[in-house]
Amino acid sequence: MRTPEPTFALVDCNSFYASCERVFRPDLAKTPIVVLSNNDGCVIARSYDAKPFVKMGAPYFQIKDTLSQHGIKAFSSNYALYGQMSERVMTLIESMVAGSEVYSIDEIFCDLTGQPGDLTTFGRSIRERVMMATSIPVGVGIAHTKTLAKLANHTAKRLLQHTGGVVDICDPFKRDWVLRNMAVSEVWGVGGRLTAHLQAMGIQSAMDLAKADPVMLRAKFSVVLERTARELAGVSCLALDDPDSPKQEICCSRMFGTRLTKLAPIKEAVATYTARAAEKLRAQGSLCKKMRISIKTGMFNPDEAKYANGVLIELPYPTHDTLLMTNAATYAVERIFRDGYRYSKAEVLLLDLRQPGEYTDDLFALTQPKRCEQLMNTLDSINARWGRGTLRAATVPIAPDWGMRREFMSQSYTTRMDQLWKVSAH
Amino acid sequence: MSFTILGSLASSTIPLPLFACRVPAGFPSPAADHFEKHISLDELFDIRAPHIYLVKIEGDSMNGAGLFTGDLVIVDRGREARHGDIVIAALNGEPVCKRLHHKGRELILQSENAAYPARYILESDEMTIWGVVRYSVRDHAYA
């Protein structure tokens, strides 16, 4: 028997953040929605019906009037809700396919190699199951390479009425039709500047890129573009990534809700970010040997004095101990804090990550005490059971004054017992 | 009121031990052969499944069905709503908890409290079934 040709599906959620906001708000089914970035700064997501009126990235204060004029509802970003809904969608899809790779919060690649039956029908069943279980609409693109699956998905979205949200371009005739009718700028990984270069060479459509000489593309541009062209021509070069490969760095950085001028609240913020970063570190089962703590003022306001500084900390031994790391981080902040500035942001970066027992520096090098591991396990299980931040270092406040501005935040419908959806039986 | 003892269920993240057994040094526990798995309400209610949601009830229109204000209901979006199911529905955009009835070709959202009339779904109404109520949980602590 000959081995079946590799086949991929890219499933992505339509206007994901806006769709999440609608799950528990059936009253907003026909109301256009935008979601704002951290601190309610600018628009980061729009429902379909909001797209004609609001640009992506538009600052909130500039479009307030437009929003009320068109009856568009704004939400602060509720990542607890989006993360949880994403998990539901991904779990459902993973249960339906042989292999998968979660590509982002709202996209997942699936391995459909050898999947029996009609693939469009299968794509529709994915769509229906996800819609039923979560009420989140998804689009499905199916093809023999990941890059083509991405294009198929794009087509499914663009011609929603015609396609019902599922497009299978495994058939070479359909594939070529899509390639001819897709601008090269829409191809996965081809950005604005590259597009200009390609157009100057007469490469306008995705088809032109598929037919371009791969060797020339590698010589003139990069091996990445060469691979893209080969994938467009139907040769699979990208496999599903190993989803379990742990991250090499962990970063937790956020803007403060207001500018901070005093040391104490900045220490609180850094302690909070450290706790979060350490939690991520433990979740992937790693230890870290170095941390980098940095703080900075706003960099764009010409009337404000600018300052940015960071410091690298060498920890005594590879660790995932929140308390030790918090101590080190707050000490570091004391060292780099300067009076007289208005600080806007802090960042905690964990570096030099290792797996436990991976290697020891030398025989006499210190290692993390056993009891610390037990303490952190207990900490994580208490926080998993009762909610993040139930048990925390005393430097981490419950309701910080420097927290993010989130004036239009929806409830934590799925992650907080006290904020569940209330349904009336009147 | 009669009740049935539940058998053993598979364990999950929050185990309630059926019985604890400490093994004394030297002697094998006679209970070891009869050791059972843990009961898990998570698994009984399938609460980690992607199609299951927790919802809080407000109001008295479903008292007759044993649903009271403050009750927690476990809602299943993975099943088709049938005649007689208690459902969470969106009626013209407003979420409500009622019992679904099919009468011929008519759909009715029925309350379980004489004070509330049945709501016949008209052609001009827009109704979608959000999910089917499977279980309910109430805190019985006295005051």
C-alpha cells in the first residue's frame, strides 16, 4: 500500500475575542463588538459587523464617538475568559483528529493524513461540534501542506457565504484556483516589505510565488521563502511541531494602569509578575538560573523624563521557588529604581532554563532544597483549587492601585465561582 | 425520601477518598484487596468537558422543578434539547431557564410555578436553545 499524502487542516476561530464575549451575552448576538488592549488602549479585535466602522489598532479615545454612533459595544480584554474558551475549542478539536498543534489562542493545525471519507464533510463536522459545544464559529482550511491549509482557511473566511466556512483544496484544480485568486501578500509569512520586493519581480499572486524558481528565492531572499514557495506548490516541508518542547525563556511584563513614582508599588508589581512567571516555570517543569528585572518610564511623551534600566540576577542554584525569586527580584528593583521618574512598565524575564537534574555545575554546587519543591507543589495546588493568588508572597497585593485599567471588563464566567453566568427563572 | 448509594467512580483532580486505609508496618492491610477508586463529582458531572458549563439560577419560576434562587446548575451544550428537558434558552436575546415543551408544531417554554404562565414561542420571536440543564447543586446549610 502506498503511504497517504500528508494532509493538514487549519481551524481558526472567527473574531475569537468578540465571539467569546458573545457566548454568555445572547443579547449581543447582533450587536457589533470591539475588544480593547490592556489598559483599554486600542482596538485589538472586532466582530464582523464592527469591521467596517473601526480600524484594527485604533486608539480607544479617538473612536469613542464612532462607537456610540454605530452602537458598537467595547470590552476590556478578558483573557481569563478567552483562555478558557480557547481550551474548550482546542480540546474538542484535538479529540476529533489524530494529531494537532495549537498555533495560537484561536488557531490549531490538525493532521488529517489518512483520514477516511470526504474531508469537506469532516471539516463541517468539526465546525458543527465546536459551534454546538461553545457557540464559537470556526473556519476550516484543508490542504496537503500547512501553508496551503492556511490559504484555504483564508478563502473559507473570505467566501463564507459560498463555502459554509470549510474549504478543501487537496484537489489540484481547486488549489490552483485559490492560488491564482490570492494576492501574494496574503500568503503565510509574506509581509509588507517582502510583498513590495516580490511585486517588483512580477510575483503578484500566490500562484506566481508557487511557480517561482525555489533556488532563486533562496539566493535572493531566504530559505524560509523558498520553503513557502515549495509548500504552495504542494510539497509538504513543515510538519506539525512537537507541541511539548518547553520554552527557552519566560517573560511576564505589563504596563501599569497608572504611572508609578514610588518604589513600594513597583516592588509589588515586580513581585506579582515574578509569581506569575514562576508559576509558568513550574507548569512546564523547568528551573531557572538567571532572571532579568527591568523597569522603564514611558518612552513617547516628550514632556516626561525617560529612564530605563534592567539588571541580571544570578540565582544561587537552579530554582522555581517563588519566594527566593521574589526576594531576588524586589532587591533588584531597589537597586535600579531612581527617584523622580514616572514609571510605566516592569518586566520579569526568566533565563537559562533547565530541566531538573539536567546537569549540575559541579559536585559542590548548591541545589534547590527538597522541602522547597514540596512547598511550591502545595502552593500551586492551593492556587489551582481556590483561584490564582489565594496563597502568595506578602509583597503581592490583592487589589493593586497600579493594576490595569479595565473599565469594560466582562465577568469571569467560566473561571470564578462568584462570577458565574446568572440566568433568570422569572 | 429514598436514596441510592453510588458505586465507585474513577478518580480525578479532587479526590474524595471512599475510605482511608493506613498500612501498618509489617502487616498487609486486609482492606488492600478491596481498595476502591475515588469518587469524583468532577467526573460525575463531567465538569471538565468542553461542552459543560456552570450557571447560577435566579428567580422562582422553576421552583416546581426543584430549582431555586442561588442554585448552581450544570448545563450541557453537547446534546439536542428534547421535549421535557429543562433548558437555558435565549428568548429574543434574554437568557431564561424554563422547561421545553413541543405541542404539535408549537414550542412552549413552561415555568414550573403556577404564578407564571406558559410562554408560547411565536413566529416573531427569536429563540435559541443555549444548553440543557442536567444537574443542580444547592447549599443546604441552615442560615
